[in-house]
Amino acid sequence: MNFALALALALAWPGLASEPPSASGQAEIDAELEREAQEYSARLGSSEDAVSRLAERILQSSLVERITQASDPETRFREITAWIRANPSAAAGIGLGLARDDAAGNRNFETQLNMPEKSHIFMLDRSQGLFGRVDKAGVDSKLLKKGSEDIHDEEQREILRTMFEGRGNQSNLIIVPKAKSAKPPEAEGAFGEVYYDRLNPSRLGGYSPELQAIQSSLNIRRPPGAPKLIETGRLDYETLSYPRHGIRHDIEQLARQLRLERNWALARELGRRDLTPSQLLDPRVELELKSAEDKLKPSPGQIKRQALLEKARSALSDFEDTASAAKSPESISWSLLMSLGRKQREAARWITLAFLEEELQRIASEQSLWSAQFQQGIRALPLDQNSRDSYFGRGEKLNEKLSSLKALNEAAVKGLESERWKEQLSSVSRGLAAASSLRKNLSRDLSNFAGAAFALSQAYARKPAWRRVLDWIILKLLPWTESAKRLRAEQARRAEIREIAIRIARGDMDAADSMLKAYQGRMR
């Protein structure tokens, strides 16, 4: 089946060319295009002149903003050439497309590539989540979040409950009935009660079943690496100093995330877009990345988070120094317990601020998804009008949730940064509780919303008329061939991703999540 026959059929049957587009092309044509791209990719890998020529052409196009944000020409040229060397296959496709635009005297390829669903071509790793494929501003945050799931898991989202409410998994705040105390908690709200407040001052020197229950709870919820307490029911140094393990663990995880983000930015500056999150945290790789530190200063947000973590470390040191008095049993007193409670809250304050600042930076990245260009892409999805409107509305609601979460976080930051922060703990606590409810599944739903839109657009990407004609011929006249089998499989995938998008439009986000994961697994 040659190109001339396909063209003749397209001219003879104009109605056929307006059939719904197929996601696949004819194998012979695909093979030819693949050979052309491979040859160009090979030239880019062996010829600096070819790299320079392509970089110059990209500099003249609107695609340059997808690769570099630098303003001076030398840096822009250097970053583009580094991207071409790191991504020769993608660069070859772009080079061929731009060449066709030049030959045709138009910008059709360039315009199409600037559509939100096509921007994944400029991403380093397409396997790190579909959200990053749609919007370049969000890709780094998404990649880091995906790559650091083993670092944070649920604990990042649980830091607030963990440190203040006694319902998390890491901070050692105890969920037991209140012991009758001679003094009320020092402050109201989420910071108001730590396990020291539940101890009975009249039993500091003897056995207490309430304390034994606390020790048991500490063991159940101990953070990674923390030793197991001996559940004696008596106060000792290990019991009184035990929160240090949870505080240190939270600080280490927030610091590790900050390192990961910083190293990722340095790697991009050096053109090292091939590094995985685990490699970015390798000390040997970090030494290589230090060469870019003079070129790329930390962002204001990163500087602020680093300062907050230093304050948290200082508070931890102060807590440990105070707790060391308990090594002498005769020094264990009610005033020591109250002092430890105050110092634990102080550490919790700085850890929470660091967490909130990290999340605010991620929210800013996620909000950039809902751009005018992306909204235009959603309005053009291959769905019926009602489903398309509902899908768009779902995106608006997710964006509204992001805005609400941002506002709550900013209010909590303002309260905790105040000199009289203890007096504002009740309102801060209520805001944190509301933010926790909003945060649930929000990043997941945003990722799935963008990912399904991208996959749907890709599945129904318009093909030239002659390729749609060939697909029709293969399906109708050669149904037993491998090409026909591939076409039918792609039709099934189109129907599947369309159903996922409809589930999202209806608000059935849990079902859409399960279906999208299965779809992505089959597409790998």
C-alpha cells in the first residue's frame, strides 16, 4: 500500500478524510519517519555543528521558552545545546518539524508543539507523572514529589497532626485518656497539649499505669530508627527525652527534600537532566553539582526554609540539653516536664513553618498549570459538550481548592511567625485542620486531571488525511494483519482514556485514579 494510492483514495473519498482521527499510522510510513529521525539523532550525537545549527534555529522560534528561561543570549544558547545533547531523540523530532515549517513557509509544527499537551517533549523523564508533561513550570515539583515518595510518604502530610494533635505517626504525641493534672495545658489549640501535660505530678517518682500506657503508645508510634522504650511505668531519661527522635526525624526529612530540590536545580543548570532523585542525593554527584553553585543561587523560598530548619535544629538542641537533666532521677520535677513541653512546642513551630513554606512553593507550581493556554486545551478535548464543560468545571474546582489551601497556609504562617504566636494557636490550629481536609488527595487529583487530559489529546491527535485513509483500508480490507490488530488495540485505548476522562468530569476521582494507573501501566 504506497503513498500514491493513499493520496488517490483521499482525493476520491473526501468524506473519509473527515472521519474521527486515528491514534496510529501505517507501519511502512512510520518506519520511514523513524529512520529519518534516527539519522538526524545520530548526527546530533556526532556533530557539534549539527547541534549548533539546531540550537540557532530553536533560538529563532517560540519553543526556546520551553527549554530555557535565561535572558542573555549566551546562556540561552548554552542551555539549548545542553538540552539537545541530553535529549537527542526529542531534539531530532523538533529539528525535523521546524525544517518542515521552513519548507512550507508556516509555523504549523511550532504552533502545535506549543499546545499544553505537547510540552512533555521538553521534559527530562516522561515516566515521572503526567502532570509534569502538561506544564513545564510544574514539572520539577512533580518530579521531585514523585521521586521522593519514599522520603515523605504520608508523614509530610501528617507533620501537622504529628507534632501538635497527637494523631500522627511520627511525633510521639500520645493518644490516651487525660491524666488528672494539677495544671491545665499551657496553651489552647493544637500546640496546647503534649504528653508531659498528661502526667500526674503526684506520681513523678513512682509507678503509674497511665505512664505505662504512654510508653506503650510511644513504642507503637516510634519514628524510624528510634529505640524501643522499656515499659516500666516509671519516669526516666529515655521516656522524657523520647520526642527528640520524632523531632529529629521530621527535620531530616524536610532537609532532605530541600537538598533534593536544590540539587535538581543545579543539575539543570549543568545540563544534567538524566539524574534520578536517588542520584541527586548521592554525595559524589553532589560534589559535581557544586560547580554550578556560583551560577545559580538558592531561591528566596529555599533560603527561608533553610533558615527555618536551622531554627528547628537549635530548638531540638535546646530540648536535648534540657532533657539531659533527667539523667539524674532526683532532678525530675514538674517544672522540668513543663519546660520540656514548651521546648517541644518551639521545635514544632519551626518544623511546621518549614513544611508550610515547602507546600506553598509546590502550590505555586501547581497553580501555574491552570494557564489560559491549558484552559484552551481543555476546551478542545474530544468529548461531548456536556462532558467537556464538566471536565473544565472540575479543573476550576481543583484550582479553587489550591487557592483555599494557599490562603490557609499563608494565614498559619503569619500566625506562627508572630512574636505572640502562642496567643494565636487556637486560630492557627483551626486553619491547619481545615488545610488538612483540603489537602487530602488534592495533588493526586490534580495530577490525574492533567494526565487524563494529556492522554486523551494524544490518543485523538489529528493525523493527515492520507494516514486516516490507510487506517481505514487496513481495518476494512486487511483485518487479520498485525497492523489491524494494533489499530483495534489503539481504538480500545482511546475508549478507555475517554471513559477515565468522563469519570473525572463526573467527580468520581477514586475510580478515575485506579483506572488511570492501570491505563498507564499498560502504556509503558
